[in-house]
Amino acid sequence: MTRLLYLPDDATVIQLHVDLTPAELVTAVNAGMRPLPVLRDGPPGKLTACQLNSTVIVAPQRAINRAQKHDTVTGLTRRQRQVFELSARGFTSLEIAAMLGVSRRAVNYHLSQARSRLRGELTGKTV
């Protein structure tokens, strides 16, 4: 039994248990196939998969060098918001790193920056 984490967009995480082995699932997705109905119904374009123990993380292939945009309400970048939300859902830094295709150190940096910005905004307001 393989745990599948499917990230069809920046805000959605779908968790499933599938009967394929992790290696079979990673190989099929990286070869351009979509072996499961949930993957077939996903966004168009190429999907990529990576394996972390018995968990397989599948997401659309990222565009390289996308510009950073700050959220007007929180002041967080898209990546900081992603990392913070996944951390709040209970995922470890290692799992988040595998999901987003970055290093664990980058995840910890983004978490630190997000917390600092949120803390700064909260302490800067007067009651």
C-alpha cells in the first residue's frame, strides 16, 4: 500500500492510499502516464513524482523562475504561504521539501521568514 500525496495546484493536497508500489507509481508518472483516475482528472501538462519512503508526491511540473508575488493581506510570498500552510496541516519539513521540490533547509528558511513577517504584522498593530 502506497500513500499518495497529490498537489494539483498551490492550495490543494489530496491524500490517497493506492495499491501500486511506490517505485511503480513514480516510474509511471515520470514517464508521462496517469495511472489513477484522480491524476487523469488533474490539470493538463506534465506531472512529476518523487518518492519519500512509502509516500509518493505528485505535482504538476513547475515553471522555472516564476516571479515572486507578495500577498497583499499577509505580506507573504507564494512559497512562504505554501510552506506555512503545509506545516500547519502537520507535514514535516522533509515531506514539504519533497512536495515542493526544494531542500529541507529552504523549507525551514521559508517557515522562519513567514513567522517573522506574521509576527511583525501582529505586533505592529495597535489595539
